[in-house]
Amino acid sequence: MKNIETITTKYTKKDLKDNLKKAYVIALKNSEFKKLINTLKVKEDIAFNYTSKLEDTLEELTNCSKCKSLHECKNKVTGFVYYPKLENNRLLFDYVACKYKKKELKETENIKSNFFEMPVEIRKAKMAEIHKDDAKRLTIIKWLTNFYNNYQKDNKLKGLYLHGSFGSGKTYLISALLNELSKKDNDTVIIYYPELLRSLKESFENNDFSIKINKIKKADLLLLDDIGAETVTSWNRDEILGTILQYRMDNKLATFFTSNLNLKELELHFIINKSSGEAIKARRIIERIKQITEYQELISENRRK
């Protein structure tokens, strides 16, 4: 019985090896595949074991040759190529950053902000790259510069509630400030507020909920972006936002907001219905925001056009 099993295993291994070699020979008919093998300087008796993976690499390299930006990336992991290296007669595959990803990583290598659902331009926002071509922005830029210069001396400074027109650059301006301060090892969190609420609702019954809330409450610097764009419920107004604001107010932690609504409009936004006490609850949120921020308005050209 043992001999039969041994013979069967032997033939199975031989068949597998023959099939791998056949697949490799077929793949070599592709001149680009052959070029990849030559580039890697890998011997045939090693390469044929990895034909399928090497074809995956070739497909991703082909995508890269036609790609003009990270936004166009068609690879499995955006900005990376599944690429092998030869080590001890084996091919080891790993994800290697493309030229666009390398550039992005270099631009953001010192930024230590924690982001939640924020686009790339916000993740790499820098004060040095803030546009000063619009005089309407200069007051805000001066405020941000003063905050940056003074925060290391006094980390109990009030943050900013920045209200203004669509596309005026509110989020970029504050994110640029917070990114710069994150380089000095300040714990910084930048959050798209409507998406945060959806995420918290989904994670309410597991440990992620408490971890996220505590991270937000206790961050040295916090930006809640686009407050007022969310659908308000008593839960997210009183239990989530109210709790975050109360903690940050009690501990004098710098908190920032961007919104298309001024504070009066935001107060009306927080009134869910006409039942008794709703106006008081909405007012309580606004008073907390006023306690921890200064107010500025930015009405400027739409930079998203």
C-alpha cells in the first residue's frame, strides 16, 4: 500500500512540474514577460514556479506604463506594484511604491496627522503651499500663522470655527496648520465629520467605537470638517458631539471646525423638531463650540472649479 502511495505522489509531483513548465513556456511567448525575466536575472528552473505571480506583476507594470497619476491607478493596491526580488533561489513578492506614490510619500513623510476619510490634498497640506493670491484669505492666514507660532508656548489656545462659502479652501487652510504642528509630535486628528458619524454608528456595538471616540476626545489638536452637512439625530448630537465637546472644553484642547453654516445657522440645524427642550439642546452645543473656538468667516472664490 505504501509503495502505491509513494508512486502516486511521485507522479502527481511530476505532473505538476510538467504543467508549471508548460505554462511558463507559453508565458515566454510574450516578449514583455521574457523581458521581465531577463530584468530579474532569474533562472528558468526557479522562474517557472512563479509564472502566475509574474504574469500579475507584468499586468501591473503594464498598467503603470499607461498611468499619469495616482487617481488613474488600476492596480490592486493603489500606488503600488506587486513586484518580486530574488533571494536565496526564491522569488519574494512585495508591494513596491510607484513613482507617483513615492512622490506622495516624500511630501508627507514628516506629517503625523491621523486622518479619517480625507482626500490626498488634505493629507499633504502644508502652510508653505497656502495660496495668498486672494486678499480675503489673508486674515485667516495671519490667524493660522499666529496660532502656529504660539501653540508650542501655550497648548491651551482656543481653536477656530471657520465658516464660509463652498470651495473656498477652509479645510485645506486648517489642515495645513495641523499637519505642520503634527511634525512637532502633537497628536493631531483630522476628520470628515459626516462620515465619522456613519462609521461610529456601524461600530457602536464593538471595541472600535470606544477606541475612535477616545482618540477624537483626547487628541491635542482636532479638526471636525464640514460640520452641519450631517443628518442630525439626538444620538449623534447629544451623545457623540456633545460628549466630544464637553471633554475638550474641560481639558482645554484645541478644536477646529469648518462649515458652510454660520453659528446661528448651525444652531437651527441642530434643532431636530419642535418638541420641548430641542432649542435648549441645540443651544448647549453652540455654547460649547463658542467656549473652545474663535470665529472667522471666509467668503472667497470656489477653488474646486
